[in-house]
Amino acid sequence: MTNILITMAIAAGIVLLLGPIMIPLLHKLKFGQSIREEGPKSHQKKSGTPTMGGLFLISAIIIATVIKAPMTTEIILALFILIGHFILGFLDDYIKVVKKRNLGLKTRQKLLGQIIIALVTMIIATQMLNIRTTLWLPFASNELDLGILYYPLVLFVIVGASNAVNLTDGLDGLASGNMAIAASCYVVVCMLTSHMDLALFCAATVGACVGFLRFNFHPAKIFMGDTGSLALGGAFAAVGILTHTEILLAIIGFIFVCEALSVIIQVISFQTTGKRVFKMSPIHHHFELSGWKETKVVFVFWLVGLICGVIGLSIM
């Protein structure tokens, strides 16, 4: 437990140390956030706020993990998934912010990168870590053997989790706060399943996210950008796969699931009926346009995330 607290402190300390250095630098480089015209009008004042804060957020997770965690195959794979998504997110942000192309990486380019990460994960997880191709089911005495279908599941978890956290990063402190809660729960899950090395990886994630809130909570001085959100989603997927608790991932990360589903529902509804289910998606914008203050949406979503985390741990 001491190592876990120390790892959190190291990650938080790195973020708190780098923040005052990186924020003015990113501002000077004009790495400012572009706000969508169709987004909530209240967000227009955020235009120009430095983005790509994931540069020091994710760096803190990597450094703290390398310092405190043993370099087991599990940790190396978790870092590979984290860094792989970090690179994808950085390229996406770089194209949007520096090259001034609003859409960043094309969807197929981003998906190709995620598929490559998933394929490497599958090979290492099943061949080197001997992870079974079974699915843990809550309240069931036996696991469900998926056989070859386990591989599409890994792909779905990695692509789904990384994009879901990315979609959640739309309000000040929303993604970083909910990720801190979810990663805290997975510290406990890792300890219960005897994955102490991964518990340190999760602890580093908690510390970095809590430290980042110092600069990211309303009114945000910096945004994490895709550089941070895609990587955090990848880290979340990594611990779910490596602890073999893929279903628990959806329960603890219920907020992320809701954010992704709201976009899917909105797109399907509009394309098939011409009508929108929500005032705007992802769903946090729906509540904003319904009259909720941004901070209220964030606090309520944090509370729901905490409740879902407790439910997930009680199932364990």
C-alpha cells in the first residue's frame, strides 16, 4: 500500500511541477484549442486555451510507473498500449493545432493505429502472458469460453475505451476526474486479482489525473487534448484486459460508456429519422443545453462515476 501511495505522489508531483512550465510554453507556441461553432455558445470563450496537456499528464504516468513498478511483461504491455494511444493522440492534436486542419487524423488512420495496437496486445497477452480466451461473468461460477471470438472482444475494448474517454473530454475536469475515480477502483481490482504491478500503473494514473485537475478544473488553464484522452482510454482498456475483467470495465467506466452510446444513438437516430434524441451529443452537452452549469454537470458525472465504481467493486 505504501508503494501505491508513493507512486500516486510521484505522478501528481511531476504534473504539478511540469504544469507551470508547460502551460506558458504551449500558450507561447499558440497550441490553443479550437472550439466548434456548433458547440455550446458558452464554450466559445475557451477558444485559445492551451491544449495537448496530455504531454505532461501521460509523461507523469510513464515516469512514475517506470520508477516504482517492476518491468514485467504486463507492465511493458500496459505502457505499450498507453504510449501507442499517446502517439495517435499527439498526431491528431498536432495536425489540428499546428497544421490547422480541424479534423486531425482521418478516422480510418486513427482506427488503423488502434487495430495495430490491439493486434500486438492480443499476441503478447495470449502467447506470452497466457491470458485465457474466456470472459469473466459477474455472479457466474464459470467463465464463458469465447475461443477465437475473444480477439474481436480485445479489439472492441481497446477501440471502445480509448474513444469513449476521448468523447468524455468535453468539459473542464470531466475526463480527468472520472478517470481518477475509475483508475482508483482499478487499483483495488488489481490488488484483489494479485496484479500488484498493474496496481502501481493504475496508481500512477490516479496521481497524474488528480494533479492535472489543478490546471484542468473550471476554469481550465489547459486541456489534455487527444494526446491525453486517447492515452488514458488506452490505459483503462489495458488494465481491463490484463486483469481479465472486461465486463467490470464497462461497469466502473459507466460514464465513459454513456458518453460513447449517446453519440452512437444520436448519429443513428438522425440518419434514420432525421431527428435528434439529445439536444447535443456527447451527453454532457445535452445537460449543458438543458440549463445545467458546467460545474454541475461535472460534479454529477463524477458522483455517478463514483457510485458505479463502488458497484463494480462490490461485484468483485
